[in-house]
Amino acid sequence: MAEVKVKLFANLREAAGTPELPLSGEKVIDVLLSLTDKYPALKYVIFEKGDEKSEILILCGSINILINGNNIRHLEGLETLLKDSDEIGILPPVSGG
């Protein structure tokens, strides 16, 4: 199991009350589930439910998750394997003018 640093931005940081925290997991999904167990308010900011009858969680389309600066959408998605000292950035949509 990899020990990683998770960095939270914008409203995710505010909801968790911290800009970063250490978590562990084999894959990105493991770390995200640990994060949402620790901070339940983040669950439906990061995930959306798939099928109404199912408990399958799908990454919210507007959330970007980066591993060492690389978007997981260009890797193996939620199944991307992690290694010790990886840095995961979770970025919600941001607007401004």
C-alpha cells in the first residue's frame, strides 16, 4: 500500500478544514474512499452516483484528479496504481473573471 500526500483545493479544502493530508492506498479509488470516509461532506463533491439502484460511485465530471501533475483521465482513471510519495491533487471546478 502506498503512502501518498493528498492536496485539496478551493471548496474541498474548506470542507475538510485542511489543505493537505497523508493517506494510503493501492489505487486512486482507495485513497478517495479513505478521504471521503474521513470527510463525508466531500463524497458527493468528488463522486456522483451511477445507477439509482447501485452503490457504484463515478468520479464527478467536473473534478480533476492529478497524480504528480498528470490527470488520471490520461492514466488508468480511478484504477491508477500509486507508489510511495506520490502527490494527489484534487481540484474542483473553479470559475472567475
